[in-house]
Amino acid sequence: RAKENGRGSFCFYTAEMNADARQLHKIEQALRVALEEGQFWIHYQPYVQQSSGLITGVEALIRWRNSAGEIVYPDQFIPVAEETGLIVPIGLWVLRSVIGVIAQWQREGHPDITFSVNVSARQFQEGHLVGQIKAALQENQINPQSLMLEITESLMIRDPEHTLNMLKEIKALGVRVALDDFGTGYSSLGYLKQFPIDLLKIDRSFINGIANSQDDETMVSAIVSMAHSLGVGVIGEGIENDQQLQRVNLHACDYVQGFFYSRPMPYDELALFFEGYQKSHLGLAESE
Ligand code: C2E
Ligand code: MG
Ligand code: MG
Ligand code: MG
């Protein structure tokens, strides 16, 4: 059964298919082709710092056009890539690409912003993630502060000791770490204390309901104040309208991200959007 995901009728994979072995194998083959033939690219979605009104960072989100010319979204293939281990080479491709793009961004003379990259648990468990990041940063002469990794709490649950060691090494490079999709899963605020996390991203399911659900609003408010008391910044994900933005701001989120500001877009568009956005917001600040 193909799940309705609101992104057209095409559906490559859903968890409901229960990882049907043949289907999985088909996608695995297609992902290998994708890597070999360069069918992936990356979109960037800005996030806005509420205190300044300016874009201070963007999140890198992988995109795929398969051999049939269909666009396949990450929710439909990242789970398969994780299950088959292909997320390791795919994730490395994303990291290297984004680090290259940071270098381009700096060469083009744009102001410094943060580029966030989603990293799967498998990448922490296998391969040589830290060494690869270090090498790519050096090769491109990038300020490590420009890079942030987005991880999920599954990592802390599965292998806390290894995760802590890896995070310490990553932090030692100067790279920052965000905890993604917070509020889903176990979401222990204890993670914020035990692990070196710089930013917490409140899952968009809470933002979704915030304008009309007291529970969601209570959750957001509690998460923000706990995070702040531990010195951790907060991003609200998935802001789609002004009402949600007003609500989220009531609870002092540091950053917000969502379609309300911008959809994820290719690099060239980002550069244009960024310049226009910053100019108009700096202009506003000056005329006030
Ligand atoms: P995520 O890291 O939580 O990324 C946010 C997702 O929410 C993105 O979906 C983004 O397009 C979407 N989004 C942003 N603002 C809004 C909004 O206002 N409304 C709604 N409805 N959606 C919004 P996307 O690009 O389809 O990615 C889905 C997930 O796939 C990501 O969730 C992340 O977990 C994973 N993913 C994407 N790229 C990568 C990657 O390079 N590596 C890994 N390991 N995972 C990735
Ligand atoms: Mg993310
Ligand atoms: Mg998220
Ligand atoms: Mg996610």
C-alpha cells in the first residue's frame, strides 16, 4: 500500500511495505546507480535567527532524480539507504559536497553562515566519519564553525558510549552538533546534559499544532526553557504560517525554519535569495 505523502502519487518505499526484500533490493540497486551516475543533488533551506531577523544558516537536504526521471524524496529512500548501509557512501558524498559548497560560498564573498548536514546513525557506527570530515575541511580550507551535523537521538540510545566519544572528536574539530526531530521518540532532556549538543531542533509535529493545541504549546515552552537553562539553543522546524511563527516566538525559540520563510532550494537560488533577504531585513532594521 502506497502511503499518501502529499508529494504526488509516486511512492518508492514506505515503512508499511515492511521492507519487502525484493523491493528493497530494487531500491538498493537504484541507489548504487544513483551514486555512480550522479543522480543526487542538494537543496538548501535557510533558518532565521529571531533576535536579528537574519538568515544565519541553511540545512542541506539531499534530492534524487532516478533513472526513470522521477524525483524521489529522502523519506522514501534514506530508510533503505540506512538499512542497506548505502547511507555511508551517500552520506559521505553529501558531506564532501556541502563542504565544497561552503568553500564556494566563502569564495563568492558571502557573509559566514552555518551549513547543517543530516548524518545517520550508520555513519557513526561504520566508516571513518571524523577523519573524513577533518580531511575535507582541511582540503577546502574551511572554518569548521561553518559546519554543523544534525543527528537524532536514536544514536544516543543505541550506543551512548561510542556516540559520546565520536561527538567529542567532532567537537574537537570545531564542528557543531544539533539534535534533530526533538520531541519524537524518547526525547530525554538528559541527552542535552550528557552529550555535547549545541542546538536542539524541535520537531515540526509540535510546531504544526502549536497554534491550536495547548499540549503542543506546553511542550514547546518546556523544551525551550530546559534547553536554555542548559545553554543549548533551539530551532523550531516546519514553520508554515505567521500564526505559528507568532506562537513560537512567544516561547523564545532562537531560530526558526520552515516553508514560511523559504522552501529548500538549489545553491544558485539560495545565493540570490540570501542576498535579497538579508538586504531587505538589514534595511528594515536601519529604518526602524
Ligand atoms: P529533517 O532533517 O528533519 O529535515 C526537515 C524536513 O522537513 C525536510 O524534508 C524539509 O524539506 C521539510 N520541511 C522544512 N520546512 C517545512 C515546512 O514548513 N513544512 C513541511 N511540511 N515540511 C518542511 P526532506 O528534505 O524531504 O527530508 C526529510 C528527511 O530526510 C530529513 O528530515 C532527514 O531526516 C532526511 N534527510 C534529508 N537529507 C538527508 C541527508 O543528506 N542525509 C541523511 N542521513 N538524511 C537526510
Ligand atoms: Mg535535519
Ligand atoms: Mg528535523
Ligand atoms: Mg527527520
